[in-house]
Amino acid sequence: MTRSRSVRRRRSRLGALPLTSMIDVVFLLLVFFLVTADFAKKENKLPSALQTEGGGVQSSDMQPQIIRISVLNGQPVFTIGQVRCGDRVSLESVLAQLPREPGVAIKADPDVPIQSIATALQAARNSGFARRSYVPGESSD
Amino acid sequence: MRRRSGTSGHMLNVDLTPMIDVVFQLIIFFMFTSQFGELRRTDIDLPKEQGEEETEKQQASMIIDLTLDGQYLFESKPMSLIEIERIAATGVASQPEGEPFDVLVRPDRNAPAVYLDRLLMRLSGVGVRRWKLATVDQEGASQ
């Protein structure tokens, strides 16, 4: 009884703490950080030069080595000269044996999924080829 | 007994809370309006590759989305190849000398290469020499 009276007295002395304004500000801060937070997945990029048949952007006189991509039994096949590779690891091991100077050009059959082009570009990049280009096939649109 | 009149008897309390409220509201408003360009990024199943760490923080001059069914989107709006070619040509022409006109292509990973080839042929025809392929990490997480 005596305790509750003393608590009441203390409360009246301090006054009620106005929580509404604080909640206002806290919610605003919450909304602010929600808005500024970047929820989208970070995208990376694979840069490449554009090379067209019969006249390219490559200034070198040396012919770039060509990675030809085709689809065989639903699976992408990467061909360099006579060597065929089925995945990026084997493609990288073949590219590692080639000279870097001439660069590498990538050509793909029309039905090849773009994922395979990205794989070839990534393999060339990982193998240390600074000059990478893509040769778009002639297609009627 | 004389009562005190005027403001002299009251303590002047400057309540900052409404001002902070308004300031935050303004900040959020400007954040929203300035982020619209980023938010308009179309949801596309990008090729899953590690990509390359960019040494220079240069924004792509033009971003083109390529859907699985071969639709080309520029600023989230479907466009024909002729329209994209026209926009790219204007961009290349207005680019300051020495600065390359970079195109970022955001393709669906399962889309056939023929759609990409058609786009790149058009772009190279108007003088685009560099392009980038957007990718995401294998796990979809950031590097």
C-alpha cells in the first residue's frame, strides 16, 4: 500500500514519457532503411568486344583462336580446332595451353543457350585472355 | 493575486520531433524518386557465372534486357530491334570523343544465341564496339 503510493508519487513527479513521437521517428527510420536497403541480387559483368565477320575490331594481325559452341544431344559442346570440351573446366585446361597474344573469339550456333556463351567468356577470362570477342552469326530477323 | 501575463511565465520549449518527422519524410521522398531507375530492373534469369570485378566504376551507356522468348526490353519497355538500333545510334553519336559507348545486355540464360546475335549485329552496325553480358554468381549471392 505504502509502496504503491510512493510509486505513484514518483511517476507524477517525472511526468508521463511521450512515446508517440519516439515511435514516429523509429518507424520513419525503419522505413528509411527499408527503402535504402538493396534487396536486388548483385549483378556481375562479362565484358567482350564485338567482332563481326569479315572485319573486326581486333587491331592485331594475328588471327584469334576460335571457340565454336554447338549443341550435341542437348548438351553444349565447345570446340577449339579439333579439341572438344563439354564443360568449363576442360575448356579452361585447353585454353591454358594456347598463346594469349592473339586473343580468343567466340562463335555460337543459333540454338546454343546464352548461358554457354557466358561460360566460354568466363573460361577465356579465367585463362588470362585479355582480348575476348564475340562473333555474332549472320541471322535473318 | 496578480497573474503573470504573456509568454514570460512560460518556458519556451522547442519541440524538434515534428521537424525531424518532416525531414525524414523529405529524405524518404527523395530516396524513392531517385531510385526508380534501379527499381525498374526487369527480373531475368541471368547466366550464372562469376563475372569480372570491375576496375572502373563506369555505368553502362545502355542496358538491354533479353527475355527467353526473344523480346528486347529497354527501360523495361518492349522494343523492336529497329527502335533499339535507333536509340543506340543516337547514343553513339552523342557520346563524347574517347569515351566508349558500352552496352550491357541482360539476357535470359536459356534464351537461344540467335536473339543475342540479332541484337549484336544491329548494335555493331551503328558503331557499338564494346558490350557486356550481365551475370550472377552461381549461388546468386553477391561477390
